[in-house]
Amino acid sequence: MSSAQIALSTLLRWLSSAIVVLLIVFLFVPVVIVVILSFSNATVLQFPPEQFGVRQYVAFAQSDYWRSSVVKSLEIAFPTALVAVLVGMPAVFAFNRTRLPFREGLELSGLAPFLLPGVAYAIALFAMYAQFHIVGTTVGLILADSVIALPYVVVIVGAAIKRVSPDLELVAMSLGASRGRAMFGITFRLVLPAILAAFVLAFLAAFDEATFVNFVGGPDLVTLPKAIFDSLRLGVDPLITGIATILMAVTGLAMTGAVFLRRT
Amino acid sequence: MNKNAVGLHLKALAKSYGPVEAVKGVDLTVYDGEFLTLLGPSGSGKTTILRLIAGFTLPTSGQILIQGRDVSRMTPAERGIGMVFQHYALFPHMTVAENISYGLKMRGWPAAKRDSRVREMAELVGLHGMDKRLPRELSGGQQQRVALARALAFEPTLLLMDEPLGALDRELRIRMAAELRRIHRELGTTVVYVTHDREEAMTLADRVAIMHLGLIDAVGTPHDLFSVPPTRFVASFFGGHNLVPAELTTQSTNGHVRVTCLGQDVEATSGADLSGSGHVWVVIPAPAVHLGHTASPNLNIDATVTETLYVGGSVQVTCDIAGTGKLLANLPVEDGLGLKVGSKVELLVKSTDLVAVAREAEARSTTTALPAPSAATEEVDDLAKDI
């Protein structure tokens, strides 16, 4: 290699490092700014804050509007994650442990919600829900959110079960276990961390969901993301920075937990 | 242990997957305490037979009897068979001790008895003091020892092993094979051992059952099958012997026949009844080929050397017999090293080393004087995923 080529490749290496650093800065600066803003005591958004404090958090905790929206989000997200796991688990077992016809196609359809344009799907859902008079109901929103939560179960639990050899169940049966005991005691036990991880991610997906709730939630079903959108219409309340910080912290913790669960 | 009692009996056992007949009506008797190897190329149906015996799949027809008890339709748990898989199949979330005691727990052994049995088994397979380890902290050989201890802990009447040494490197394989022999000697459990490796079958087994296209081609001691192969497939797959086409001239009664081979009239041993077959193969073991030329009763071969390979201790010489095909010879170093590729060579085989086998399997293998490698049959064993 000539010295010119060495110089060029060194330059390229520096350039690519610089791009990576810029990307990270670009991604994290808003996060950092929001966190800093949330600890400002001002009643309007201003950066840098003049006085630090926990005013935004106190206001959030004292507001019925915000508290009830958080409760509503929890009421939606928990059942959604449960439905996704209860529907997704048997599907994953069927995709991987049976000779079900068309199982590749079915498995792909389990991932389809990742690819669907959300707004288009929400419009279709709204039309259908209107027919059944379930617009604005908690159950209706849980069902809609379950659709986008399902792929987390199909992907995460599916990947986990592919790493569990079918021989393990056979060996358990030869050692005296019934078929059910072999399946639950061995295979299910081994994918349990993945199921919990999928539950966490499905929960977050539903908690964070802001499209469906605007279509099928009606005027009265106010989840946290909906409440944030609504509040923006009246102007920017700095309280949102506090909510954003809490959300990011909780999400970060939950994701860390999910990653940890998948490793065990 | 009664050497004449039957440990396992397969009666006309057959298994089809849709139109594919993986096992086509197999009869086999394994005696109590015997170490029997099922040897065959992939797709020959040997793994399917193992899964049928274990109860992971049910036979299309036929019966499986363990010590006289018909288990054909029982669940794997009811059969009381120990099983060792090629990839160990240890429970990754359980320690060595928990793995070994799993079968005891499932069978309702009290905790104190379980613990002492686990220690006993760990001792037997040479895993003393490792009971708290997880499978991923063990080497491949150690993992296979755990799998063996786990399969034997509940004192099964029958132990099935599916290529248990296949995932180990060569040196470890030889050590583990010796260990297997020792453990079998100590416990006297009946063993059915599946492999495609003829060396493994030869060194481990009391008797070998050779599988070919869903049927058992022959059963016998390794020595009998090697020295007097009853079929062409046994001669090529198990013995690795040369095959030269010949014509049967005289059928005699004392296990000897006269054949015309390479234009010479020679005597040969016959491992099976050859009546009615004019065309036969003459089996020539590579070590039985010598340099030289003498009159009958020996078989003389004129050939051209096409390749020589020094393999340490002997020279492997590949020759071409004009109009017939290749012949493999294992010559002593002093004879073989001097041979030049392309040179003519005179070879002879003593008639006592010749075996004649029938030539009926023509339809499924090409006519060649070379030992045909295992036919590239479809891997039907993989279809056995219906449990």
C-alpha cells in the first residue's frame, strides 16, 4: 500500500468516526435538553433554565388530568400486553413445534403489524369500530393495541424457542415426564425470560401508542400520549418535559430489564 | 444377566411418512445385556428405528417388545428406556446433579435416594465433584458423560444412543468409546447404538446390524461381517472391500463356490446362499492383495498403478484393472513404495481370502468394481418431526 493510500484510508476512518459521533450527539442532545428543562422551575419553556427545581414534577403529581391519563394508559397497556402474550405464545409454539400447513406465511402475518402504515390501519379500524359501536371503549382500544403488540411476542419468543432443541422435550419424556410436563417444565421454562421480555416491550408499545387512540379512542378515552397531544393544542406547558423525562426513565429501565431477561 | 433372554425384539416393524417408507418391515432380536450397533448411511432408516423404539414416533405396523412386553403403543415415559442424543440434549437451566436426577424425580424416587444415586452415577461416568456446574460450563466430552449418567440413572432395561460420539473430536471419540465399553461391562444394560461410522461400530459392538434403504441387510459380529460379508452392501459399506464381477460356475455345499473371475476359475467362500444367481461379485479386501504371480488356486490380477499413498505402516495403492475398474490394495511398505504411477503390476489374492456375494441389488446401484459409497438417498430421518 502506498503512503497516499494509507493517508486516504486514515482520513476515511476519521471521517466515519466523526459521522458516528455526530449521529450520537444528534440523537442525545434533545434528550439531555428535555431532562435539563424538566428541572426548571419556570412556567414557560426557556433554555437554559434560570432556576432549577422540581416544579414540573409536583405539578404533574397534583394534576387530576394528568394522573387520570396515566391510570388510563396503564389500564390499556397491561391488558394489551397480556392479550399479546396469550395470543402470541400458542402461535409461536404452533409455528415452531408443529407441522402446521402454511406456517411460514402465518408467522410472517404475525409480523405484519410492524410493517402496516399505522394511520391507514387506524382509519379502517375506526370504520369497523363505528359499525360495532365500540369507538371510545377501553376494550376496543386494548384490542387495537394488541395488534401492534403481538409482533414483539412473535419475534422475541419465536427467536428464543428456536434456540431450544426439540430433543430436550424428547429426552424429558424418555426420562419419565408426560408430554405436558416436558413442554411446560422444559421448553416453556426455557423461554420464560423471553416471554417476560416480550411482555415488557408489548406493554411499552401500548403505553406509548398515540395513533389508534386518536381514531378509536373517541373524545373521552384519554391516555397519556393523547393527553400530551391535547395539551399541545393549548400551548406548550413545561410540565410536559417532566412527563417526558419520567417516560424515558421508565422506558429505559424496562428495556434494560427486558434485555437482561433475554440473556438469562 | 441371562445371555439367551431377549432384551429387545422388533417384529416386522415398519414406518412410513406419507409415501416415503423409512423403515420397511424390520425383524431384529437384541439379547439381554448385548451391545448392538445399528450401522447405516444417512437415510437408511436407522434413526427412525431408534425413534420408534424410544416411542417418539409410532410405527405404521409391526411390534416392539422389551423383555417380552409389547411397548409399541406406549408413551416414551411408560417404556422405561434411557436415551442419549448426539448433541447431548442437557437441560441448560439445570446443574449436572439436577440433570442426572431429573428422571429419578419424574419416577418418584425419594430425595435422599436420588442424591445418593446421583453421586453414584457421577462417580461411574467420571464427573466427581462437578454436580453444581451448569452444562455450558462443561466440555463436549463432559456433557456427553452427564447425558449418559442421566439416561442410566433410573436403571433402564434398555439404553438407546443416537450417534453419541458424533459431535466429539477424534481423540475424545476414541477415549469415550473405551469409556462406553467399560460402563457397559459394569452395568450390563442392553444397548442399541446408532451410528454411520463403521470404525465405531466395529470397536464397540457385540453385534452389528447393517441397515440399507429401510431394511436390515445383515446382522452379525463385526469379525464375521468383515471377513465373510453376506451381501454386496455389507462388503462395500462395512468392509470397504473391492468388488470384482464374476460368474458362478459350481455351487458346493460346504460354504464354498467356484467362480470365473477375470477369466480364471477360482474357489471362493460364500457367506450366503447363492443358488440361482449366475452373476456374482467377488469381494477382495484391500489388505489381502499381494504383489506376485503364481498359478491357481490364487487369483492373479494384471493391473496398472494409478495412485500410491503412503499411509504409515503400509502403502495404499489404487490400480486399474483393464475393462473392469479400480482396485484398492494395501501393500507392505517395501512392496508399495517402489511402484510408479502408470507402471504395470502383477497382483495376486489367495483364494481363501475371496468371498462371493450375490449381485441382485443391481437396480439401485451402478455397476462398478469400486466399493460404491453409500447411496445418496433422501434423508428421510429428518422427517421424523411428528412428535
